[in-house]
Amino acid sequence: MSAAPSTAGDSFALSALPQLMGILNVTPDSFSDGGKFTSEHDILSQTEKLIRDGADILDIGGESTRPFAPQISVDEEISRVIPAITAIRRVFPDIPISIDTTKAEVARRALAAGATIVNDISALRFDPSMSKVVLTAGSPVILMHMQGSPGNMQNNPIYDDVIRDIKTFLSARINQAVSLGIDRKKIIIDPGIGFGKTLEHNLVILNRLNEFQDLGCRLLVGHSRKSFIGKILGSDVTDRDVPTAVISALCAMKGVDIIRVHDIETTAQAIKLAMAIKTTGGNISA
């Protein structure tokens, strides 16, 4: 298996098309692909496919954050993600790697092994040492909104105004990170589709994504295969990649900077068509 260079780079340079973040869960219990990518061979094969299909970034997760998922120890999470990152970095030296974790020690070890981005669904809240790890590494960091924790976030989530409340939360987390010395230009925000949201909340967020742009940070959306799609279409988790791609196209047209999905190929095609329509004759060459 040969290494394939990424065209994205670590800097998240702005471009006409959003960057695609390919999800690689090295967990036994993630909601849609748990247990599929635990051996080095399977991890490298999936990595090669994601990059070939157009992934600009890989997001490696070692702990399921599905609703009501049990927590695992730091050591267990490290034992899952570090071998994966080490193997990927050996074969694919140029692809940016995001570590999806709320634990500072996991993030520190992952960055030392070759990860370049920290994706913290707690927005630096769950582990008081996480901000120091990010600051020391100088890495980009993704701050996500979540009401509650994975263990209770779907227990009747309520908002006064879902967009206003999420923006208030994210603004506070951005300001806190900046006050600790983290470069604002390296902060990416995520409204947290499916994390403490009802079906209606998720749809309102997707409809009003452009309203998050005035926070002054790059915007990431992660909606891939999530249950709200199944609630609308009656589809199983294994049959949600096309609907995911439709939503991805909407995200692209609304100016989202990074789109996090499992199926890069289908999403890349949908985005290319959507952006060709939006730009009325943009570059649509094969």
C-alpha cells in the first residue's frame, strides 16, 4: 500500500470547496461502524480509500460518543488510537489527522504520534488540562456544542432559542480559549448535530448554518448517518450515506468550511454538483 499525499495541508487554507473530513472510528461500539477498523490492515485499507475518495483530513476516534455510550479509561483509549495514528502516519505521511477525544493525555499522546488537530466534543470543558495540550502543540482545535454529556445529552434537550443558545455557548468557549493563549485563527466551531438536540433542533441548525459565520471561526458540521436522518426517512444506519451527501451539499452551499462524514466518495460528488450549480458554471471537469 503506497502513501497518498493530501492536498489539504495542516493550515486549513480557505478554498471554494469545503474540506472533507473522513471518519475513522477504531472502536468496537460506534453507532455505524463499530468494530470494522480495529486491525492495522483494515485501518490502512480504509485510510487509503478515504484519501483516494477525496478526504482532506482524517478524524480518528477511540471512544464512542453515541448517546448513552459508556465511558472508557484513558489507557484503553490510548491503546486504540495510538497504534492507528502511528500506522497511518508511517504510510500516509502528509494527510492531516484529527484526534477525536475529550481527554488531554490522549490528545497529547496522539499529537506526539503524528496527529495535527484536536477535535474535542466538550469544547475544552471535560478535562482542565486539554487547553494546555492544545496551546503547547499549537494545533488547530475543534470546539463543539453539546448539551450535557454523551451519557445524558438526549434526555429531553430543551433550548430557549437553539441557534442563539448554541452561539452564546460557542462564543464563550472561543473567548475562553483565546484568553488562555490559543490562536483564534486555529479555532474551528461545530454546532454539534445530534449532541443534545431533537429532530427539530437539528433541522433548524442545518437551515440556519450561515448564522454561525459571524462568530469569526471556521465552521465544521458532522451529520453523517445520524439518527435524525432515520427519523425522517425511516432508514437504517447502513442506508444513510446518500441522505448524508444531500445534507453535505446543503452545508457546502451555506458556506460550511469542513464537512465530517463516513462516506467521502458520495459526499464529494454531491458537493461538486452543488457548488457547480451555486457558482453557475464553475469548474466541473472530471
